[in-house]
Amino acid sequence: MSSDPAYMARLGGQSLGRPLTPSERRLADEMESIFRSGEHDFVRVAERLQQSGVPFPSGATGSWDAVTLEAELRQINHSLDQAYRCVPGPDVHSRDT
């Protein structure tokens, strides 16, 4: 895998290093639905997640609030970043047509 910054910049977030888990997918789907409804305030988003019974992707227990929402998203992003770093990149020098 290349550690060249330009190479990594070209890749951006084009793919995931692993698929989302079912609980991550449920959180993502629910958040998309909440955002589509016009709600973007994390306090209210967390309230809606709590009302919908969305489990924490980390497996933790408790109630959703803005702090736990941010912590869960941070943990998911870190996990996805780690997985992405482990995925071999394409050969950017190949001339496949």
C-alpha cells in the first residue's frame, strides 16, 4: 500500500475498508431519515434515535444523547479509517482500459 499523500488524497473516501455492521447501517439509515425530515440538531437527533429504539453500534447500553451520539460516530469513523488503511489500493500506474 502506498503511503504517498497525493495517492491517498486521490482515493479520498471512495470506498469503505469494510462493510458497515448491521447496527451501524441501522444508525446510518435512521440518521439519514432524521436529517431528511429537516432535523440537524444533535440533541434532537439523539432524542429521535432514543424514541426509535436504535441500539448503540458499539454494543454499549444506555440512552442516546448528543454526547453518546458523537462518541458512537467517532468510534465508527475510527474503525472505518483503520479498516480503510488496511485495504490495498489500486495500482495507480496501471493503464487498464
